[in-house]
Amino acid sequence: MPEAKLKLKDLRESLRNLSEAGLLEALQSERERLFNLRRQSVTKQLVDPNALSRSRKQIARILTLLNETRNKEEGAAK
């Protein structure tokens, strides 16, 4: 997902439109991206140091949406 090109509002909307499986896939890819950014940071190859922060925030957004959907499902099951 090319997050640098999307505005924050558009990014949130695109995440909200994903299913739970899509969110899990996005979470996995974002965690891999964060791992690669950290590796670049350690080897002094990181071009944009703000990318680490953006990636962590993106992971938090995805986890928040996953928790919201799971809580809705649990509430509907009760």
C-alpha cells in the first residue's frame, strides 16, 4: 500500500473498506515493512527516518480497526 501518496483521510477510508482478512494481510505487510525500515536504520541506509513513526502508527490504526470489528461481532453474538 503506497501510504506516502495517500492522504491520511483517504488512508483511513481505504482501511475501513477492508474485510477482516484484508486487515490481517495489511497488518502483516506493514509489520514486514517496519522490520525492513528498522534494519535499514541499523545499517544507516534509512533515507526517511519519519517512515518508522508512520509505519508504527499505521500498524496501530490497523489493530484498532481489527479490535473494533471483533468487538462488534462479539456484541452481536451476545
